[in-house]
Amino acid sequence: MRFPTRVKKRLKLFSVRLGLDMTFLFLVLILLIIGMIMMFSASYPSALQYTGNSYTYLIRQGIFAVIGLVAMILLSYFDYHHFHKFAFPILVLAGIALGVVLIMPSSTGVRRWIGAGPISIQASEIAKFAVILFMAHWGSKYFKKMDTFRYGVLPGVILLVVISFLLLLEPHYSGIVIIALLIALMMYISGVKLRYFIIAGAAIVVVILGLYVSGKLGYAMTRLAGWGQALEYTDEQMWQDTYQTRNSLYAIGSGGFWGQGLGQSRQKFLYIPEVQNDFVFAVVCEELGFIGAAIILCVFALLVWRGIYVSVNAKDKFGSLLGIGLSAQIGIQVVLNIMVITDWLPNTGISLPFFSYGGSSLIMLLAQMGIVLSISRTANLEKA
């Protein structure tokens, strides 16, 4: 059967090419399955308490997972080179989304979600992908000029300032931290010289001090209250401020080496607020112990390593930069989430990939893994 020319052009958007990297795919599926199990185990008491159905979060997360898997499979066949022309439009879309949330009704004093029927879209999730995509596009296009201020530093600084300003208005400080780390990473692997990062670090310190003196960090300071003192509270206010983190530490400590057993957590019974979100890994530690938690973290490390390995072996600079950025995002969020639940960082709302409850974040995450799989189809490596 012969297709018309216009149909052939459309079909060129999708290309099977070589087989995708099965190792990376299996690691994604393993984390997704374990994440679903642990999210359900952590969430069913609160789901029963607040919705009357223990399976509420599991059913919704399952629907999101199916949508995400479909997106991942489709994007694994999509020729990732076409994202070159989508880089700027997606960045503009992310900016619009970050602006729209500012006029949405607030939730506990913050504005981060756009209501879209049965799900809420977190604008920062779009922004993370948009930043990685744009920086990969820019870095590959001007790779030989990335050691200059005009091409290597200025675009990243402008991007960081604009997005950080919009996130500051929400406010969403953890989003600013992740975006800043992603931009810095993409600049570094694109060839920006180290001295610019030293200068940028000093400038960020000055900005933070300025915001602190001007009183613009009010919301952030409430998050800092009691940081590092969850087990050493001295008054009623500090007891309230450290409640969630303290119970997270209780969960981690009670898990011991082998854990209490799957489903046997005590702290999930309404002691840890919103346990299905940012603090789900505390329940993992309580039920599966140090051994189980360590194994899961090793799987995360393998996923990040495999994604970077696939990306480094991509046939073009754009594929390498894009794949490394998408893989590194997972590693960054895992490290920051673990630091939050162990009180090494203030409680700032950093989700754990594949484990934390959330529709837009899971769908975006799986879609991004589909792009890495698309890159793997043309990478110079042995297909496992």
C-alpha cells in the first residue's frame, strides 16, 4: 500500500529504528510497581479516614500510571529530534502555566495547581521538563560557544530568574531549588566554565540575604522553623512545626534493619500527615527496613546510571544533553526527598519519583522516560 506524500511526512514523526533499551525499561517498570505497592500501603489508612474508601489513592494513581505508560510507549517510538522545534513553545507553555496558577484558588496558602477536571496539573512539573528541553536544545545548537558569557551563561541566568520569580510568587521554594540545579547541570554538561558557577553561587547568596532582610522569605522561614530539631523540640510551637518530620524519623527508626513487614507500619495511621505524598519513603523504611530501603535506592541509582549511559552514547549532542538532564532529574529529586524525610533539609514539598501520589507528576515522569527510551533506540550500545 502506498501512502500520499503528506501522510508519509506525518509518519516520519514516528520511527521504530533499533530496539529500545530493555534494561532501562525494566528498571522503570520495577520502580513503578514497587512505588504503587508502597504508595497504597502508606495511604490506605488516610484514604479510608478522609474518603471512606481505602483504595481511593490507589485507583487514581493506577489510572495515572496507565496514562503515563501509554505516553511512555508512544514517546519511545517518537523521533526525539523533533523536540528541537518544540523547545521554545513548550518553554512558553510552562511560563503561561506558572502564571495561571497565580490566579487559581490557594491551597494552604500556596498556589501550585491548575484544576483540569478530575486531576490537578502542577505547573512546576511542566517547567522542569521545559527547562531541560530548552537547555538541551540551546546547548546542542551553540555547543562550541557555550564557554562564552553570551551563549553559555546569559540564557541560563535569564531562564532561572524568570522561572524563579514566578515560583516565588506561588510560593514554591523546592521547585526553585530543583530548577536551579537542573539549569546548572545542563549548563555544566554543555561546556560552561566553572568560574561562572562560583560567581553565580555568590550572587545567589546575596539575593537570598536580600530577600531575608526585606522579609520576602516569610513562607520559607516557617518551613525552616524547627529544621534539624525534630527530636529536640523545646516548646509547643516547635512541637507543631516539627510534627511531620518527627513522625517520619520515628517511622525510619522503628523499621530497623529488616523492617516491620509490608503493611505493618504504625506511623502511617494518621501520625504522618499526607503520608502518601512527600513522606511515603518513611513508610518504606518502617515496613521494609534498612535492607529494603537500600535496595530501592540502588534501583534508583541504576536507573539514573543507565539513563546517563544511554544518553552519553546517543548519536547526537541534543540526545545526549536531553537524556542526561531527564535522568539526572530523577536522581536530584530522590536525593532531596531522602534528605527532607531524614531532617537534613527543611520540609519543602519534594516528591519521590514513582512513589509519591500525584497525577501530573507521574504522567510527566513516565512521558520523560519514554523520551529517554526514544534516545536509546539510536544510541551506540548493546541492547540488553
